[in-house]
Amino acid sequence: IWSTFSDSPLSPKFKVSQGRLVFPRTMQGNKKRSFNSDWYKQHPWLEYSQSQDSAYCFPCRHFSLPNTPASVFTPQLGFSHWKKAMYKDGGFKVHEKSEGHVNAMFAWGEHKKAILTDSSKRDALNEAYNKKVQENRKYIKTVAEVLLLTATQNIAQRGHRETEEVDNRGNFLEILEMIAKHDPVVQKKMKGKQNAKYTSSVIQNEILECLANTVREEIIQEVKESEVFPVIADETKDLKKKQQLSLVLRYYYNGAVHESFLDFQQATRLDAEGRKDKIIHCLEKYGLEYRTNLVGQGYDGASVMSGKHSGVAARIKTGAKHAFYGHCNAHCLNLVLTDTVKAVPEADCFFCTTAEALCVYVWVLCSPEVARYTATENSGERSVDAQGLLNQLDLSFVSLLATFRRLLGDAKVLSDSLQSPSLDLAMAVDLVSALKDSFQEYRSETFVDSLWKDIGDTRKCNDSDKDSFRRTIFYPIVDTILGELDRHFSKDNCDIMRGRQALDPKSKCFLQEQAVFRLGEIYESDSEDLSHELHQTRRLLQRKQQSGMQKLSSIVELAVFLEPHKDVFHELFRLCKIAIALPVSRAACERSFSALKLIKSHLRTTMTDDRLSNLGVLSIEARRAKSLDMDKFIKIFADNHQNRRIHVI
């Protein structure tokens, strides 16, 4: 039987025999008798002890008044005279009528009422607490969503002064005040205790950190599922003259190429070792295994980054043997055009002409009479400047303008393509080859005649001028730009490039074993498995094409084709992911610098580096940030920031 009054009477039941519960039987008089389970229903106070084979009164044992006379139902031995249990003048009925039992039953009833009352109070308190938690969660979500809005829109959060007396308290507080006019919960919290509003700069930083880390976790999870990734890095100075290092990860995931911004890091040391430490520290901080999974590095051509023996790329490759360096192709194109201009004196002089000359040229075409009048009027310095600019607009200037308008227009198509995050190295090589073919076609009499006709529409000229233009300006520029393209984009002899071409369905050497094996050797693939996978891939592609499947046109499409069978074609699928992920340009870093200028403006130069990095992630990865699960954010915020005035869980 129970030793405490917090439990109910003990009512054990024994095995069933012929439809009845059987209790131990003892000889009483001339017959064996036992306890009857039906007595539980007739006398709710009754309890039975298996060890003593006796019945007891639960309320009399626990709720009897002091000095109450002892009863057979309360001592250690208990009641076991089953023959007299149901007698009118004995057993259970006599005990129920006793004064001690009546008082004990009353006390027991009051105890049960108190328990029910306490339970109701607890339920009411729990309900009030849950309601409070829901209000707090809604308020914190609102605060976080306002911060998220300002971060993705690149607008400042804080004002110069944030006291209630000023008219403009900053975007963050002003937006919250506007929401409070339409939301009673937000209004209640905003008018609450001063230290429980969760609007201070410290709380802002904590919320921004949680939001940014949630975005980073999504990126890191995708990178880990992809397994292989290159790192792209570049640096620039912010308005505080701090050197900010931008880190971007490029990887294949879910049928597409992704370039995801990871962090802004202040480069306190500008030497190769210091920058290498920053990159490695960032990768380790987010749990990325760079020693085996880092398959490429994309930087500019500065010697501190690309140095063969002691540059950042070489230092990282000592610890990550697959992290091969690739020069930014967009930068290569820029060098092509820059070196071309420097190599042709006439072109160099053309670009040294002030921007005013170009504006005047348009002015002359639109209003020639007004332009000449301004140059001849007696207005001192103004007329001298106008005359000087008009003298620069000779036939050479117009012909160079027409030439570069055509050449740079074609180069702009390649430049825009190289800045696309979805561009892979194979497509980049194809675009460069297409640009070379275009420039090669320009070196013909037919094209020169067409170009000279356009020049003749704006300037009077003769055939001798045309020959001079062709020999001294146009052909030298085209020849130089073709030579620079060959010099800066000469990667055809590289084993990695040949292996990449062998994975390109448009290439003549598609799935050529020697080139693919060499690429697999560089990235330590199992050659035997790779051989079988190549053979099976050829047969599978052939069957699919015979059944009506369209021919593959890119490495990405090949990867998408192999992905459902990646467990079977593990080595080949891995090489496809590497070929896709190899960095093409550092345009993603350049885009992050554009966001940096919007975030750290002249009025926001005092922000900390951590806040800058978190705002940078939310701004640059705005698509991910806007689709965050705010319930998940609340849980992270509560786990990271315990013992707060506002409970959210």
C-alpha cells in the first residue's frame, strides 16, 4: 500500500479465472474465503495489500484527526476477516459509520479539492505564460523582419539621435513605430519597460548576427553536399581606409552553378602570409574541409596573390594540394584591352583625350553652327577651350572613335558574360574563341570599306586617308588585340583545361579517356572506376539519344544527367562538379564591393567589422535572406541569448 497521501488508494487486481478476478484464499470457518474486487466500487476508500492479504482504509491512514481511536483498518495487520466484511453490524459498513472515518473522509475530500484548485491555477498560469511567449515571439520576429528589410535594401538602421524628443530617430525605429500603429502587440512592447524593448544597438547586432549565420548555414550546407568548391577572393578599401577582403564560394548544387558570398574580413596584414591566414581561418571557422575539397582559387593577377613561389595561391596549395590557381578571366580581358591601347600610339593618344572632347563631338554633330560660333566669339578663356577641343576632332579622332565603338562593343558581350555567376570555364573558352573569330573577320577589305563608309558620313575624306587609316590605325589595333587575346587566354596546353574540354559535350574530344584520366589523376580519382564509368556513360548516352533525348550541350547538363546515378558514376560526377566549379572570374567579389559602398557609406563609417560582414551577407544574399524561416531564427536567438527579459520559448 502507498506510504504517502499524494496517491490514490492502491487497488491491485489478480489473474482472471472463469471471468472473475481471483485473490488469495484462506480458510475461515469451514470455508476458504478471499478479498472481492467488487468491493473497490462499493467502497472507494478501500485499498488492498498483496503482501499482508489485508484491506485498509486509505483516508483513515493518512487524514485521521489527532487522538482518533485506532481501527482495524489502520494498524499494520489490517482487516482480513472476509466472512464479516459485508455484515451490517461489522466489517466495512460499521467502519464507514465511525466518527473517525467520517472526519478522515471529509479531510480527504478537501485535499482533493485543493489539488484540483492548484491544477487549475497551474493551467491558468501556463496559459498566461504561453500567451506571453507568443506575444514575445511575434514582437521579436517583427524586430528581426524590420532589420532584415533595412539590410536587404541597404539603408541605415540607426539615426544620429534616437531619443523620443527628436523628429527622425532612424529608419529602424521609425519603421517599428509605424508598425506599432497597426499592431497592438508591437505597440504594447514599444511602450513597455525601457530595458525590454529589444531595440538597442547591441540587440540589433545580435539579431543581425543570428540572421546572417542562418544564411551562412544554408550556404555551408549546400557546399558540404556539393563536396568540392573553389574560393574566390579580392580586396578593396572601405571609406574608413580599412582593407576589406571579400570571400566567395563557387560550387555546383541542385543542377546549377552557385557563387555565394561568405564574409567580409578586415585584412590587417597585407602580405601573402597574412592574407592566406585570413582565407584559411574563414574556411575553418565555417567547418569547411579545405585540405581535400578545395579544388581551385580565383584571384587577380597581383604578385602577392598569384606569385608562383610565395603568393597566396602557392601558400594555400601547400596545404590543399588540389587548390589550383586560375587568373580571373574578366581581368584578363581588361588587360587585353589595356595592353592593346598602350601598344598603338594613336589609340593611346585617343584615350588620353579628355571626356570633354567626346561631349563636344556630340555637340558638333547636333549643332555645328553653335559650336563654331562659340569657338570664334570674343569670350576669352571659353572660346580658347572650345577652339582647342574643336581642333582635336580631326579625321584621326573620328576614325578611332568608330573603330573602338565596334571593337569594344563586341568585347562588352564577352565582358558581360564573364561576369555571370552561372558561366563555367568551358563556356568562357568558347566565348573567347568566338570573339577571336569575329576580330579575325574584321581584318578584311570588306569590313574596312564598311567602317570607312560610316566614318565618311561624318567627315570629308579621300582614298589616301582610307589607306592610311587601314595601315596605321585599324590593322595594328586588330592585330594587337588578337595577339593579346592569345597571350592572356593561352590555356589550351594545361592538363586541367584539356580534361575540362573532354567533359564538354560540344567538344570533339568528349569523354576522351586520356584527357579525362589525366584530369582524374590530378584530382586523385580511382582510375579503374573512372574507366568503367566512362564506358557505361557512353553507352547510356547513346541509348538515351536513340530513344529521343536531346543531345547534351554543356558540362552542367552532363552533371544533371549523371546526378540521379551519382552513386554509380561517382568519380565522373565528381570531375564534372570540379570542371563546373573552377573559377572563371572574380566578378562576384566586385559585386560585393558595390554592396560594400552602399552599406558602409559616408554616414555609416563607424560600424564594426562584424556588423559590416553580417549586413553584407544579408544584402548580397538577399534572395536567401528573404526566404528565411523566422521560427528557426527565434529558436537560434533564444539558444544564443538566454536569461533575457523577454521569454520566447
